[in-house]
Amino acid sequence: MKICNRCLYSELHPLNITFDEEGVCSGCRIHEEKDLLDWNTRFQKLKQIAEDYRNQSGNNYDCIVPVSGARDSYFIVHTVKNLLGLNPLLVTYNKHYNTELGIRNLANLRIKFNLDIMTLTVSPETVKKITRGTLRKMGSIYWHCIAGQTVYPVQVAVKFKIPLIIWGAHQGVDQVGMFSHLNEVEMTRKYRKEHDLMGFEAEDLIDEFDGIEESDIVQFRYPHDKEIERIGVRGIYLNNYIRWDSKAQHEKMIELYDYESGEQTRTFDTYNDVDCFNYSDVHDYIKFIKHGYGKVTDHVCREIRLRRLSREDGIQLIRKYSIKEPKNLNQFLNWIGMTKNGFKFMLDQHRNPKIWFRNENWEWELKNPDPFQNENGRKSEVDQVRLDLVENECKFRYTPNKRPDFQDQNYILIGKGYYQ
């Protein structure tokens, strides 16, 4: 299995990745632009886009910003409101797997930025039905989250005639170098279906076997192309105009707005995805089953490229977290109404045969339990493309828990936004 000589992504990355003659992946090569581009000039270009979409009459919002109780939501809203001077409408899809910490972060975001927000909450039984279907069809418990997060902003844009949607980072650029920052790639339905939704639009889920009917997928239907063209809906990504650094951005948001961090099961990053019980837990475990790597590898590669983490330390982190079992599996199974054996059977249908095999006891084993065991033999070629570190350590902060006695054990569908 080919692994990048600089970061630790392999050729099995689902977004597709290429390698040059030095064995460096396309993601690392595009990432080099972060230290080469004139970001002041690029930000001025962003400001001009913002000015072009500013609502002159004052009777409508300037743009839409999708948010949640984690990820880069604070930084995006801070940039849009305070640096670009726009009046955004915030929109959020209720992922159902909410932690109390995430509920607090979202409540705090609304309070600190004093902005209007719209929320889409699909009925729990519909979400469970769809999740059973997507787990069977594509091995995903997160399809409804990604679908909802990417369709609801577009639906609102069409309904309220707000053409500009502002997103954070485009993962195809940031992870695998699918595009250059100079391409200024924008939101497309094609990319969403092929990559975000694993090839399945909402209407593709209608299935008598799963009991999914037309009425179940209405909230996930993408607006018709004619509607989008009529309003002129356009989705831009900030990482094409701002030197994207998720860790540094989160730490600034902690200082400015009291963003809360939290421990994650299968990665060392305490900033991302703290609003969800499953993203860095059950969902990430499924990702490991299907693709042979988890979120910890994404975070390690990001920190290697940003020169805060050595390759050797990154390998140790991957070895530590990749093998961890999800701690919230029983919680998910109780929520969806499924046995552990039934869940395991569904997952087994989606195991990647390039990664797994059945042993003589008919148990699943990794073909290559440690893909980094031959590192010493690659030392010279790795050293040729190694990046010098700019920071002595790569530490992620734990913010004080505002409710240390609270036992966060159940999904919170609708939270009251406890905050003080």
C-alpha cells in the first residue's frame, strides 16, 4: 500500500489521491500553497465578493452561514460578521446525536454574535428509518447528517432569496488537493452527491425493503436546478481566501468567545466534532472498517503539513487511536433499535477487501495491521521531503467543563442551551 512520504495518507483515501515522483501526495503539494500565496490579496478578493452580495435595501440578509455546535462555525461567523461586515442568517441541521457540550456551544454562538438562526429538525422516527437504510446500503450512520447539513442551507437560500452561502473549508482541497486554492472551487450538487453523500441522493433511498417512502425524504431533497439558477445561489469556501488552520482558529475562538473543547474517543483533536456523540466514535469506527483509517489520520496529516507534528509522532498517534473501540456504540444501538450482531452483520457487508480478510477461524483480520512497520527502510526518501517543525509541540487545549457533574449519556434532540 502506497503511503505519502510526507504526511501519512495512503492510496486508499476515498476522495482519491495521487503521488508525484518524490512520493508526495497531491494533498501535501496543494497544501504548500498555504505558504506561497498572498493571502492578503486573496482576502481582498473575498471582501469584494461580500460587497457584491451585500443587501443594499436592508430588508433581507446578506448571506447564509451553515453552523453547528462545533467544527469551524465560530470562526466562520466571526469572519463573516466582524471581518466582512455582513449580516448573515445562520442555519443549522439538527443531527440528533447532539452532546450537551454541543448544545451549549451553539447557544453561546447565538448569544455572542447576536444573530438570527433557523433550525431543521426532522422527526426522530424518520431519521432512524433513513439511518437504518443508509447503514444497509452504504455502511453509513452519518448520511442524514451530511445530507441535512448540505441541503438545508440551499433550501433556505432558495426560499428566502438569499443567493450567497458561505462555507468553511472544502475537504477536497484541504485533504487530498483535488483542486488548487486558485481554482476557487465552489459548492456543486455533483461533488455533494459523489463524495459527501457517497453517490446517493435522497430519492435514491426510497425502498420498500427499508420502508422509506417519498414523504420520508422530502426534507432532504435538493432544490431543482431551475430554482437555484433563478435565485443565483452560490456557495463559496473561505479556505480559498484565508490561510486555513483549524487548530489556530479554534484557539482564537476559545479566547474571544469561550468556545468549549472536549475529549474525543478516536482522536487527539479536542476542538472538532465535540457536538456529536458519533462522529469521532461510531461513525469514525465505520470509516476505519471501510477505508482502513480514521479521523486521527486526518488530524495527523493536517498537523504534519502545518509543521506542528513530526511524522514519527504522528505514526504513534495513529497506532494509539485507530484501534480504539467506539465507546458510544450501545447508545447508538439503543437509539436506532438494533442488536450488536445485526449491526456487525451490516458492517461486514461494507468491509474493504483490500484491507480485511477472514482468518482460519472465520474472524476478520487486517491484511496489514501496521502499515508503518517499514518506515526505517524509507528513511532517506522520507527525509528528502520532510518539513521543518515551526512549533515544539502539538497540544490541544481542554476548556473548563461548565457542568462537571452532568453525566452526558443520551442524545439531546432539543436542548435548552444551558450557558453561564
